[in-house]
Amino acid sequence: MSKFDNMNAAKTYRWIESLLTLCLISLISVFISCEGYEAIEPINYQEIWESDSLTIDNYIKENGLYPVFTTASGARYAIQSIGEGDSINYNDLVTINYTAYDADGVVFKSTIIPDSSEYYIYPVFNPLTFTYTSSGWTLEYTSLFVTLQGNGLSEAISAALVNIKTGGQVVILLPSALGFGASSDPSNIISPYSVLRYEISPLYVR
């Protein structure tokens, strides 16, 4: 065998040796990964919905809300006060104040400047004005609906406001599937899968 052939054989041997080493390292890495792997349990959305429904039921009972209405998507609302001001009709330009809470009463968004600086409120602090429609589609383009899932809130507002006057108040309860779902609110104040409560008061119409 020539010197040239010996050199080629040595190179081939080193290449095979490197390849085998790389394969061995890869196998060890896969083995370690498999050893530390824990199966991720699928999220049971039905259980979450049932738990949220129970939370909402308890809130309704504890606060004596009656009657309570349910929208097609599963949002619930109750009229706390009819008000003594102007009636609200479809296609009116309506201005409202609202405050949004999680199930523990933590405020995460409001058009009203809070008395306390305890919470880092989403910076709105201005009444919301929108054209009131039977479907509620105009609401879905406002700051009230940032990152919300579904149309439960717009359904409830559309159904409720026509039955009250300015100065009244409506409370709306949303299961997490109609709120932020697996996410927090835009300001990261509340926890994922939070039941939401909105208190909405119409100020004036025109």
C-alpha cells in the first residue's frame, strides 16, 4: 500500500470515528431527554366552563342578583338599577362608564379614576362612546374589547341597555372562555382563566 493510500485510510478512519462519536452523543441526549420528559395533560375546557359557571352562580347568589339573563354564548347579566334618565334606543350614540373585575374583585380596567392607587389600572379613565346597535358589532371595535374572546360582552350590553335608562347600571358576568381564556388581560393584572365581571353605567345618549 502506498503512502498516499495510507493517508486516505487514516482520514477515512478518523471520519468514521467522528461520526460514531456524534451518533453516540445524540443517542445519549435523546435518552436523557426521554428520562426527564413528563406528559403534558390536555386542558379540559368542559371542566373549566363548569367551574366558571359555579363561580358565577355563587356570585349571583351571594349578591342577590335577580332576575339574571343568559345570552346565546353563555354570558350572564342582571340589571342592578334601571335609572331615571333618558331611555336608550338602537342607533343612539351612547356614552358609558364601566369597571371590570376578576372573580376576586381585582380591578383590571376602568373608565373611572380609582380612589386608590392599589391597582395598576389599564389607562383609559375616559367614558366610552359608541353607536348602540342590536347586534353590538360597533362595540367590538372599541377599547372595551381588547383581546376578549367571543362576543358574550357585546351580546349582554346589546340586550341590557335597551331596558334601562341613563343613570342605571348593569352587571355582566363572563366565564373565562368569553374573557381572556388562557391569557391575562392586556396589563397582566389578573390570572389566566379568570371569570370576569363588568359593571356598566350609561351616562348620556344623543
